Amino acid sequence: DANKRPTTKQIMEQDTIKLYLRMQEEKEQQQNEIAQLKQQLAKQQLQPIASKPKQQSISTKPKVTSEPKIMIEAPVTQATVTQVRNVLNLVESEVLQDIEVNGDTYTNKTYNDCTLLYNPVINKRIVKIEVLVVVKDLWAVGIADESVRYGRDEEPDARGWAKIVKYSFDGDIAHIGDYIKGNSKLRKGSRIGMELNMESNPRSLTFFIDDKEQPNFVINIPKAVRIWCLISYQGASFKINKFEFLSTPTARHGEGSQAWEYGKEWEK
């Protein structure tokens, strides 16, 4: 029916209303998007404050990586990376019946020879051990092949000279053959150091008395050894002062030094 059809004006009014509603919807949508963008912007502005600790930790990384360089570039006498107290422990044997242990100090209770053998086995890195003559008569110190064990009242060469190196109280060093003179004597209060460089080629054993390097040293030592100490009289006593891992050797083997080869017969 033509009379019931909407007029052109009515149609235009309806289209205008729809357009207006659509524009309102788009306006609301834009306002919502603007609000969301403002929230995101506010969060981004807060992030730098929250991330400051991360920036600080990143900025400290150069300091961390520089620490080893400082230690390496320091004088060689300051090259200790780690100093380990009380890492040494006695190998179980009958010898322990004859000694008294007080912390890191060891005393002979008898007149037996007491050759004290220590763990751990030394087979890597650069290790320095320092022994203090506490009372008297630290008869000798040295190294032994890892296979060596000692019984009661036995001297270090009980398993053969070919398996040990000995530094005697009078300064002589011994292995196979002659006693070699030239190193300093041990006295009450003396500190004897043994530096084992298991990383060098050849491996080496260098002695120190009161921090002074001794001229006679040993090369081509076995790839795995233990240290030992000998006290032969009642009341004789010594103390393990230090057990250190070094980043670089302190031994210089300079002018006047003499290398003696492990496994070979030594002649004066």
C-alpha cells in the first residue's frame, strides 16, 4: 500500500539516526582505546624505575670479570687463589698409635720413627704446603708415590728410595744415589715449604725455607703423590701451617738453581 510506505523524509531521518548512533559508538570505542593507551603509557613510564636494580647488576659485571685479571696481574707472591685450612688428613695406619694430634700440630709420644703420610693425593694444579718446626727434631719432609704406605716405626725409605724424595733436617735432599747438599737446614721455628707444580712440563717439586727458595729442586716427579713428615724422637713436634692452591708458581729456579731428576740416580 503506497500510503503505508515511509516518505523520503522519514527514510532520511531514520538514516540520520543510524548514522548518529554509529558515530556515537565509534566515539565511545575511540575513547576506550585512548584510555587503554594511557594505561599502557603509564606502565611504560614506571618500568625504568622498577628495572634500576637490573641495570645496576649489569653495570657491575665488568668488576666481576676483572677480579681474576687483578689476581693474575698481581705480584707472583700474591698469587694464592684459595687457601684451604685443615684439608690434609692422615692416612690410616698403625703409626697413629705413636702420635698426639692437636689441631694441625703433631707430636711424637714415643721413640719410634713416625712417618706420617697425608691425604689428599696431589695430582693436579699447583699446590704449596708449609710445615712449621714447633719444638724440635722434625727429622725430614718429602713426597712419596701414591702407592706407598707406612707401618709403625718405619722410615720414609722403607718402600725404597725410588718411590720418595726426602728433605732432611740438615738441608740434604735424597732420592736414588747420593745425598745432595746445598739447601738450608731445619731449625726450631723454621718454616719449610714444598711447592708441587703438577701443571708444568716437567712436573716439579721446589723447597722453601722461611719463604726463601732453595737451590736444589726436583723435576719429573710422579703424576700422583702424597706428602709425608718424619718425627723420630719423643716430644718432636711440627705443625701444618698452610695448604694452598696457587694460580701461578712462586718458584723461579733462577741463577744457581740445580734440577735433580726423579727416577734417575743422583751423583754429587
